[in-house]
Amino acid sequence: MIVGGGSYGGMLSAWLRMKYPHVFQGALAASAPILFFDGYVSPDAYDDIATNDFRKADEQCPVNIKAGFEQLEDLRKQSESYEDIARIFNLCAVPSGPAEV
């Protein structure tokens, strides 16, 4: 049997192959961030790459994204804003507390 997956599923595939080589003859681990676990890659690598990509599209893009998260953090503290948050993000239910936001 050969297993495969992408991202987290890819890591699971690789680990299955390593743990049970007598069961799995092969594993395809596409985009699996396995090296993050051994400290070969900075924990900030994904964020840095994504931020640089956004910056290439528009210099203000990372600034706007950060500001958006800051606004959401402020709204999280105001229970009267939860209905607006549910509407904006098309949530199935209105958040009942800050942890749900």
C-alpha cells in the first residue's frame, strides 16, 4: 500500500511509512513541513514568506492585514460587536465570547 497527502496529511503519510514500513511500501508527502519539527527551519519561515509575497503585490498589503487583525482584536473585546463579526465573516452562529472570536 502507498499512502499520500499534502501538508499535514503529507506528514502523516511520511510518519506512517517510517513507523510501519512493513505495511506501507511508499509514501508521497507533498508540501509536508516535516523539517519544522527538527528545528531546521525557523518557526517564522511561513509568516515571513507569506508577508513578502503580500508585500510584492502591494507594499501596503501587510500593513493593511495587520491593521485588520488589530481591528478584529478590538472588536473581540466588545460583545455588542459579535453580531457584526458573524455577519462580516458569514459565520453560522454569533460568537458567544472572546474565545470564539
